[in-house]
Amino acid sequence: MTPDDVREVHRIGEIVHPAYPEDIETVKERLSLFPAGCFVAYAKDRLLGYAISHPSVVGKPPALDSMLGSLPEDANCLFLHDIALTEASRGLGLGRSLLDRLKTAAQQANLGRIALVSVNNSRGYWQAQGFRVFEADAALAVKLATYGDDAAYMVLEIA
């Protein structure tokens, strides 16, 4: 992902995740803090999706639509902040390709896990990719509640 992609990435995010709006500045900040974890998926010169990630600490995801300021020095996972694919991407294998790129980014950053918050009844999809539900403590449960009733914090071991 480059700064030139941010406007289109933000537009796709608004379409794919209307219940989870984020300011375009959030996308810009994630890209500036960890460009090695931000990817776009193109087909025929058309941006069809993206993945945004950054180093984090297992069990401590950032709040939705919040600025990080900096990355944690004690990071032990790559947090998949957002992944979105347009309808036009269906059947092209772009989701798998983005996940493979995220695994590589985590390994290159010496992070043996990828974490995410599953929403929109996607828990089964992420479980099929090898992610497991992480037991939420009280602080994590409060944060997850802001994502909706079906939100689950999930972790994939890749080491």
C-alpha cells in the first residue's frame, strides 16, 4: 500500500464495513507507522481490496477508529486491523493471498502470531484459516463489546 492508495482503501472500507466507520486519518496513520503490514490487492489495474496490520500485544487490540500514536515496544503479534475485499474480488483468491502476505510480514517482524477481532459473523472463516478464539479478560471483553455482539478476539500461531 502507498499513500496514493489511501483514499480508495478508505472508500472500500466504508462500503465493506459500513457498521465500523473509521476516519481516513486512521488508515493514514497505520500506513505511516507500519507500511510493511499494509497491502492492497489489485486485479486488472483495479484496487479490489486491502489488509492493514501493525505490531501489537496479544489481548490488547486498539479501540475501533483510534489513533495509535506509536507502536508498542513489547509487541508480540501482528494485529490485523482491517481486511476488506470488494464483491468484484470474489473467487480470485485475494483473501488467501493477503493472509499469506500478512504471515510473511509477521515473520519478518519476528512476531509469531497474528491477532484480529472477527466481526460480521466471520468467526467460522477465521477458524478455517487456523485462528483460535482467545479467552477475553474483563478489559478485552469491554473493548470487544464496542465491535458488536458477535465480536471475538482471535489469534493464529505462525511460528
